[in-house]
Amino acid sequence: MKVSVDQDKCCAAGHCALAAPEVFDQREEDGTVVLLDARPPLELRDSVAEASFLCPAAAIAVED
């Protein structure tokens, strides 16, 4: 699994960091998404998929 984010699209809602805190965080100054692990382990697949689904700006891309 490969994860990428588009920080320019991010609206700082924070759903990603709540759904998959091992993979996503937010910048303190503006809340923009920070990708912590571009190749997370497969056991995090469900939480990463949830983060992507919940993102209101569609700023998260997940590839198998």
C-alpha cells in the first residue's frame, strides 16, 4: 500500500489524523495534513481507507 497526500487540497479538517494517527498528523501552525508513513503496514489498511474516505477535500490517495 502506498499513501500520498496533496497538502494544497487539504482543508485541515483533521479526520485523517483521528482515523489513522500512525500515518497522518497535522501541522500545528495551520492544521494541514502531514504524512508520517507513505508505506504503512497492511494491518493499517482499514484505518487508512477510512481516513481517505472521510477527507472532505479528497486530499488523500491510496494505492495498493
